[in-house]
Amino acid sequence: MKKSIVIAIVVALLTIANSAFAQVDSTTIGAYAMIQAPTNDGENSFTNRFAVAKLAGYAKNTKIGIQYDFASSCLIEAEGMMTYGNFTISAGATFTAAGQITPAPNGLNTEWWYEVFNSYTFLGNGIGMSYANGPLTAYAVRTDMFSAAILYRGFQALYQENYAGSVAYEGSWNKLVNPFIGVTFFNPGLGKSQFTASNFVQVNDNLRLYGVVDWGKVKEERVGLAYTVNPNAKVVGYYNVEANKTFLEAVFSF
């Protein structure tokens, strides 16, 4: 990262920290864990994909957020955020634009996030800005690369410098029709474009069934389910038709 960017991050963090810790109005503590069951390809033990602890402190228009993943011994987030009207400025160990729009863990219904976003970079050290106004949300983040994303009434666009761009639509129309369709266009030399289409059926308040078809760079067909045990616990699973592989995971949030 360029020296000027590093200096800007340090100044921003010091400014935010000075504002935040002058008087902490409230704090929140949370966590989530994703525990993967043994699959049918030779694994015989449960594994933790994520075991994340979260801490946040708030003071007026300022937030200090920290997240640490014990499963991978990785600091996911250590950033300060200041909000001015519809704008939020952040600095530190933060989420890139792809990380900002990824629905995890509460929106996680498959083994990974939608494939059009899966191979993007999710974490980095840098500065970012977001804008939210009604149905419109936009992000611009500078780490060791520039990334940006925009969401508007189900439409999504994502860009990562020197890598790829994605466009997608996600809708929830009724219990039977809840489509997602998206495409990622990779930079020259990085492979074919990736296409994904899916739909889920909301059987009842707790059970969701879905199907996913991928083609292009990766070709797969999957059927799966997501069962909400309670607001803090969910079971997700799928069967990969082409690979003849199953996946089952429990997701807990606190």
C-alpha cells in the first residue's frame, strides 16, 4: 500500500478513536459459528468454518468495530466508522465492497455465498465510504485495490480493480418464486465468465428449499435446504449433483 494511504488511515483511525472513546454511549458483544458436518468424500469429523467473536462500541455518530475469527486465527475487522447523514466513513482492517454486500451469517443459505461473488477479496486494510438512502446503498473501498458496490431494489453491481465485475438481481416475489440471477465478468486471462441462477421456495416460516445452477467458469447443479431452528440457530445443507457430494452445516449466532 502506498505511504500516503497508510498515513491517511492512521490519521483517520486516531481521529475516530479520539471521538469514540471520549464517551462510549453503548457497547454490543456478539458471535457466530459455522460448524460443518462430515461429508461423504472421506471426511469423518466436524470442522469449524468460522468461529467469530464481535465487539462494537458506539459514541454519538461513531462506532469502533472488532471481529476475530478463532477458527482461522484471523482478524476480520478492526475499524472505526463515523456517520454524517447518509454517509459513513471507515478506516482500518475493514471489508472490501464484496465483503460489505455479503449476507452472512443470517442470510447464508448455501455452503458459500452466491458464486458470482465467491472468488472476490472480502477483507483488507484501508479506508472506505458508504452511502445509504432508502432502497439505495453504495460502497467504495480502497485497500490494496479499489472496489465498489451498489444495491438498489434487488439489483446489485460489484467491481474489484484488476479482477472482475458482477451484475445480479435478487427478488422475493412470493413463497414459490424467489429468483437470483447473476454474472461475473473476469478480466482478460482470468477465465470465462461465471453465471448463476437460483430460486428458493419458502415452505413455511422455518423451512426454505432451493435449487442452484452454475455455468461458465464453474459448472454445477445443487439442491438444498435451510431450516431456521430459532432466531439464533439455522441448519443449511445441499446435494451437489455433478460432484455427488453432500454438505451440511449448523450456523449459530449470539
